[in-house]
Amino acid sequence: MSAPEDLKLWRKTVRAELLRKRAAVSREKHQLWNDAITGFLVSGFPMLRQMTVSLYWPFQGEFDPRYAIRRFRDGGAIAALPVVIEKRAPLQFREWWPGVATSKGVFDLPVPEGTRVVVPQALLIPPVGFDARGYRLGYGGGYFDHTLAMITPQPLKIGVAFELSRLETIYPQPYDIPLDFIVTERCIYHNAPGGLEPLATAGRAAELAAQLLASRHP
């Protein structure tokens, strides 16, 4: 399938439509979907309790990861928030916990003040859209792609989104980096060689995630 002639405009148009659809979700439905995704994360990725995990502050109707992060932190995880340092540059990750002092960053989202900079072993990433090959459509800044291109070894990349964000393709370019898993209110998807595959059990997700981490951290 060939990409649109003006891919940038296509992505901008699709991004706006997906954001509109997400904003139209009722509060009750959003809460139900949020609870379902939280449950899948906690049951499918128990190893995050022993890892440094990047979350994000929910924005424009995104899944709220703070409930899952609380569960992981209760088990010993270190949580971090991404910080934009400059345009077209990798993100920085600063340790975060409830009540830590913050200031306003990009989009007025909170940035931890005075906490240590860490390198996450796993990232929860909120795509605006995702496709059948696990590629994500973001907000257009390229921050996560720049960041993931720099981190060695690669962290566990977990996208969290609602099913309404699904696309056939985002027409991925060489700079686009696919996610390892995508968790929606329906299930956990593993990004297999043939594309996204729904997993029947949380235990299978945990097994595959452990295999990925072992291959990247020999």
C-alpha cells in the first residue's frame, strides 16, 4: 500500500479525527475502558514491579496510567515522567512519585523538580493512533521516536490506547519505531512478526515480555 502523496497532511488530518473521536467518549465509558486497561497492565506485566517505568500525565482523553503505576510502585517500581528538553531531541526522564514538586512543562503538563534523571527499562506510551504492525501515530513532535532511537538496550515499549484509535496503517517511515505490545480495553496485543496478535491470557503476555527483556539484557 503506497503512502499518501502528502503524508504529513494525511497524518495531521487523521490525528485530528482520532482526537475528536476520543474526546467524544463519555466519562462513564472512559472509566470502564481505563479500568480494563489497568487490569491488563497489572496482570500482564508483573515484572514492571521491579523495574524503572516511564508513565505520562494523561492529556486530551488519554488512558490514565497513574492507577497502574501506583500498583507497580507498591511492588517496588521506580516511576518516571518524560521531560521535553528541546525540540527534535530525546526526552529526559525524571523520577516521579505522588506529591513530588513539579513545574509546568510542554502543554502545561507537570515536570518533576529536583528529582534524579533515570533511564527507563519500560515505557507506557499513549499513541493517538496505532496500526496493525504496532506503529504509533503520535502528536507530531517525534519525541518518542528520537528517544527510542537513542536508548540502548531497548526498553519494553507498551502502547496504551482505546480500540477506537486503531488504523489499518500509519504508513510507517524509517524513523518510526514499532511498539512491543499494545494494550486496549479489549485485550493485550503482542507485536509478532506478522503484526499485532491478541493474547488469550495475561500469563502469555508476561511470558513474551520476559523473553523480550532477556534478549535485550543478556
